[in-house]
Amino acid sequence: MDYKLKGGKHDFRSDLIIRDTEKRYTNGTVEILGIIENHGKVNWENIVVKAEMNGKDGKYLDELTRRIPANILPRAIEHFKIEAKEYPKARWDAITDMKVKVSDAFHSKY
């Protein structure tokens, strides 16, 4: 995917910011919720959000990924939810740290 325009002026890594993340575990289902803000000057679409989960001593445990089917305009926000069903309780309990980031996005020309 092309994440920069000609001349490298726009980059999803600096334009799209994740904030207000929350994680939940209910009846074997994990939900990670948050907000994506577009601080750039272009529209972004097909945004991929990744949650990386670590345990004690920073040991990698798991990751969850979701493509957000939205076109986010400049200065706009979009709520998102990543969900995983039948998630092992023991793995959930071992998570001590979670980092949520935008791992990919496509510049929309519309």
C-alpha cells in the first residue's frame, strides 16, 4: 500500500493518532476500544489498527489486528473496536502492557 504521497509529504504514522484506549474481557471475549484522530491534511482509509500485548518483563504474548473500513477526513475522529472471541482467560490475565498503534493506512484521494 502507498502510505506516502509523491514527495513524502503525508505519512499515516504521524497523521493518525490513537487515543483513549480501553481493554475489556467478558465471557471469553476481548474488546479493545479507542479513537483514531486524523491530525493530517489528507483523508485516510483502510486503516489497520494493531494491539500488541506483553506480559511480565516485556515478554511478547499476543497481538490483535483489525482493518477499520472508514474514510477519516482531516481533523476528524473515528471510534474503533478490535474483538476476539474465545480468548483464553489465562493469556488475558498474563497481559501487563498493551500498545495500540496504526500499522497501515491508505491515502484516500476522495
